[in-house]
Amino acid sequence: MQVSHANNVKIYNLSAGKALPEWLTDRQKRKLQHKDDDVRRRLELIQDFEMPCVSNCVKVSPDEQFICASGTYKPRFRCYSVHELCLKFEHGLDSNVVNFQFLSEDYSKVCFLQDDRFVEFHSQFGRLFRMRLPKYGRDLAYYPPSCDMYFVGVSPEINRINLEKGRFMKPLVSTATEINCCEFNPVNYLFGCGTKLGHLDCWDPRSRGNVGTLDIATSNFVQDFNIQEIPEITAMKFRNDGLTVALGTSTGHILLYDLRAQKPFHVKDHNYELPIKSIEFEDSQNLVLSMDSKILKLWNRNTGKHLTAIEPGVNLNQLCLVPNSGLLFLANEAPKILTYFIPALGPAPKWCSSLDSMTEELEEKTESSVYDDYKFVTRTELEELGLEHLIGTNLLRSVMHGFFIDIRLYHKAKAMSDPFAYNNYRKSKVREKIEQERANRVQLKKLPVVNKELAQKLMEEDEAQKANPRKRVNKAVSSILKDDRFAAMFNNPDFQIDPESEEYRLINPVMSKLDKARRKREEKYALAKQFKPVEGEDELEGRPSDEEGSSSSEDEHTWAEEVRKEHRKVTQERKMKEQMLQREEKRKMRLFELKDGEELGVKSDVNKKKEAKKSLAERLEATDKPLAGGSIGNKEITFSLKKEKKGNKLVEERNLHHSERRKLKRAAGTLLEKPKNKFWMGKKI
């Protein structure tokens, strides 16, 4: 558990501490508790109070007996019991949840607004009914007197679903193009909508008519904070008095309005220019809790005085304040759902009343990171350590693009692969400590080790600007030398400028301007030492006393020409290098191999296609060429297929036999003819 004292207000981070890996068994976890003090002192308020990757929403049920949260990946809904302080059940969903709303006092009836335009109604056993909205939704609200669900989104229509009849009702039409948020006033059930145009539309659910519109752009805060665009209303919250409403804008401002007035009575700026995501009122301390994606701020509602702030270092999604207590939950872009306890905000809830005494006993000042007993290494780092043979064993756990390895094994392998790593690390730390102590001494103008010439030029330019008040001040020159973000450019050898590189040569004309200015100043100072001014003589007319303005204009005029010349020179050298490489390649001996399917000789593509269609016998008949040879040694041979002699003899014998049979055979045509009639003396015999 970590504790911070922001603005002298204690903030206990109950979700801090070591996160045990999921693959550890219960027995291994118990062993770690006996061996490791950090694990034993770790405070886990609710067991497994996390999501696999990201938590989108977190809320407390109206009876304050259950804490529900939605997240991803995969999309799911989890319910935790405050009596058991553990997970009660978990439901899988088809898509991510934009927001959800309790329809009963406990978890038995819940409505989910999903990012694929679907609305799901869940009961104790799971999904009860599912229906689709006409447009994508952004927020939802429940009207208990008539059992109506209100949905707003990327359209001017406010869709209504009557849960008693089970059908859509006639929508309410707004004048805005899109609506970002909505909520019912807990006192008079006035329905408010925050639009993209910066309007707060108020509707009476009984008459289903618009009772008023508030335009935040008409107030003076747009001019006071120099806002260039129309602010959108991204979050809103009604106070329990029924008259006060807080509006969060896309520019990072919170406007507190009295519904009876047109102008806000207080405006709070987050100074991050990020859209406000959640707003809560704390009536006992008269505080307002406003949250954007980076920070949660607590400030006084009447005076705007800052109380404290929480900046966890991850992007925040939603704020949930446990009623009548100082405990709050933050849904964020990390697996753990952040849990904070602020005693100045209120006492601990009844279901964890021992938290007041535990926070003082378990308070720590050391900050421990996640997975301290394991080291994440990539495959290349594993090969450098010589441990690639451990891939697939129990000593390595594959995660994403690398592996988790025990920190003790990592240190042993690191010591064997690089035995002088610790000595180098120790020397660097000692050197840093000495440099920090030297910083307290009297500082002299000393050039850095890296990029001395650049630092000298920048220092001379800075001195010239201070010496000449008429000259336009270049803030970038002094900021580079004094800004810590550019300190590595003069300390790290990796940032050493190479004057032979093409990039430096192309910008060298611009850098040479500093050299010319330095030379001119030296010449001017040398001449000034040789002469002294004559008393009583005025300056000549038409000649300014400061010649640097004209000289600087001439330098600026010649920059473009110098850059062009240097660019031509670089391109010519590049072409000469390419030509030299081509000549060297031509001089080298190269071997060529005939491609598959190609024949020696030049042939057109048409002839190649015709020859490819011919059979092998036709190709062999067409190549009746004798054996030829060349001086290099290449040979060309032609051949023709001949049939075997045995086959030819059989054919000849068969033909001879057929010819002999034709000569000896007797024709049978005479036997088939009809006998002719014979006549004698004119009579048939």
C-alpha cells in the first residue's frame, strides 16, 4: 500500500503493491507470503478486483451491498459482494459496454448499453432480453415512475423504451446534432442532456416537452480562458439539492450552474485541455470531484480552492464514489481497478470499517513495481544471455513478444554473460553523484564533452542576443541549452554530430550563419579597440549606428543560394560514387547460367510459342543439323530416333504373308451368285 501527501492530505492507494502472476498455484502464493515481506504486507481489499486488460465502468449498487464493473478483453461483467469481499459471479458479453444502469436495488436487474447499438437486459441468471437501437448510444438514464429507459447518442433523438410494455415509445427530438450525456435530477426528475453544441436541454418527462435550454458559450468563461472552439458538454451531474448542476466540457472546464440563472457561479479549469469524463458531489465536505483521462481533482464547491489531486499515471475512464465514505474506485486502461481511500473525504464504509486502523499500520513509503520477482526479456535478450535452450520449459513463461524469467536466474545469467556490468553501473552512479555535488558549486562557463562546437555556437548566439537589445530574441536558442529534455544531446555520445554525413552538409549553410556572425563581431570589436569616438561629432545621415540589421538581412538573403549549392554538390558526389560502383562492377568477372527452358541463340517470343506447341518428334525432325563446335568449347549435337530392328522384321514378315495369301485365295463371289437359266430351242431347260 502506498500513501501520498498531496497538499498535506493523505491518500492511500489500496491497489498498489506486488501483483502475483496468474500461473502461480495457491501453494506457491502461500510460500511467497512467508518469504517475501512485500507480499505479506500487501493489502487486497477485494479479492480479484480487476479485469483482464481494461476496465470501462464501475458502480456501486443502490443498496451498497454489491460493486459491479465491466471491462475487456473479452467483454465481461463482474459483480463483487462486499460481505464476502470477493467475486460473486461473472457474465460474458458479446461486445464492449459503454455504460450500464441498475434497475433494482441490487444486481438482479441491470441494463447494458453496448458499442454495437445493442441494449441488453440482465437478470440474476444472465441475459434476459436484447434489442437494437436506431443509432449508436453514448449514455443512458432510468426513469422509475414510468419504468422508461432513456438513451442518447449520435443523433438528435432521445430514444425511450418502456420496460412495462416492452416496446419503443415516441422519441424526444432535440435541436442538437449529437448528445453526449444525460441524467435525471434526483429531486424533481428533470431530465437533462448535454449536447455537442454546448447546450443543456432540460425536459419534463411527464409532458415530454422541452422546458428550457442553457447555452454555456454565452457565458464569459469562453473569453476569460481564450477558448477558440465551441466547447462540448461531455459530463454532467445534478446535486441532491435539486438546483445545482455541474457541467464538464471538452476543453477541461467544470461549470457550476444554478438552474435559475443563465451564468455559472463558478468555473474550474483542469489545465490539461482534456474532456471531463466524470463529476461527483461530496455534500458533507462541500466538495466537487472532477475527473478527466489524466487526473482526478478535489476542490471546494463555493470557493474553488484546491484540496488534493490523484494522478495514477494511466488513462482514467470512470469515477465511482462510495456514498458517505472516503473510498472511491477508478476504472482505467489497466487490469487493476484502482482503489483509493482519503480519510479527509470521509470514514471507511461499514463493510471495511477496519480500514481506518489498517491504513496507519500498513503505511509504506517504498514504492514497489509490478512483478518484482520476475523479469521480462525478449528473445534477442534471451539469446544474449545464452538461455535460449530454456524456451518451452517451466523456467520461462511466454507473454506477448517475450518471456517472464525468475529475477534470480536473470541476475546469475547476466553476471556470467557480462561480469563487468555491475562495475560499470557502479562507476556511472558514482560519476552521477559527483556531478550532482558539483552542481552546488560555483558554475563556470564550461563546454560539454559532446557537441562542443554546437554548444559554443549556441552560447555565442545567446550572448549576442543579450548584447543587442534591438535584435529579435530567439527563445529556442536559450531553451536548448537550459531545457533538461535536450540534456542528452550534450552528454550522450550517441548524439554526436557527424559533419561528414549528408544530412549535416545540407543544413550546414544554416549553421554557418552563426560562424559568420561570430567573425563579424570579432572584427567589429577589434576595430573598436583601435579607434575612439570623436567628441562633438554627430553620426552621418542615412547611416544607422547598428550595422548588424543590414548584415543579418544580407546573410538571410544568401542562405537559400548556399543551400542550393551544397545540395548540388551532394548530389554530384552521390552520382560520382554510383558511377564508380558501376565501373567496378563491369570490370569484375561475372558468370552467367542459361535459364531453364531457354536455348542458345536469339529467338523471338512468337517463335518460342510455336515451338512450345510442337511435339518432341516434330522438334527433332526440324533440327537436322550436323555436329558443330566453337572456339570456346560449346558443342551442339542433333539426333533422330530409330525403331528397333526386331520390330521392323516382324512387320516385313507380316506384309509378305499377306501378299502370298492374296495370290492363293479363291474368290467366293461365284458361289453366292444365282444360277443362270439355260434355254434350248427357245425353251427353258
